[in-house]
Amino acid sequence: AVLQVENHPFLLQEELVSFSRSHNVHITAYSPLARAGIARPDRPGNLLENETVTALARKHNATPAQVLIRFQLERGLSVIPKSITPERLQENIKVFNFKLSADDMSALKALNLNWRVLANERDQSHPWFPFN
């Protein structure tokens, strides 16, 4: 089984990932770049411009997007970044020529704020809404 959930350094969902693994459910991360184009007043910043992410990109001679995709792969997750730009599509698959160190991974995990790109405001009044 596969569970597709929003997942990026601002929203790691470690408990869900651990629970899923313990039940042999694979996680696929959507919005792994935290949807850079979404503007909301509570947004913690553009993940692609985050100081930690850009520093790691320079360190590995990669783009910030490549670092964020590689981060999820090294966590054992599948990743589905969204792009319609042919250059970015090609760039997004070039993530196998570098590895993130344990320190790199820790630095990215430290960005966790439990912040969702997709706030699901429409569904928040539903009695089974899981994020209240």
C-alpha cells in the first residue's frame, strides 16, 4: 500500500511516516518543495530560498529543489514534485549524483514547523477532520 501525503522540511510528519512504515505502507511525498508559489500570511518563507537549503545546494553543487528531492529519497520516501517546465523536469531527476550527510539531514529536519501548504480550510468543520 502507498499513502500520498504532503511532506517537506516544514512538515515532516515523522509520526505518520513511522506508523506507516510499521504497517508496511510506503509514503509518497507531494509538495516536497512546499509549493514555492503559494502566498499565505502564515507562510514561514519560501523553502527554495531558505538559508539552510541554499547552503546545502551550494555545498553539493545542486539546486535547492534537488536538495529537497534528495532529502525525501534519503528518508526512504517517494517524491512527486510538480513542474511543467521541461528544464525543471529534467533537473528534478538529476538527484543521484550526490548524497546528503547525517548533518545535512539533521539541518533539514530542524526546519520542521508542522506547517501545511494545503490548509484544507474548507474541510476544517467536518467532525472527522484530522488536523484540529
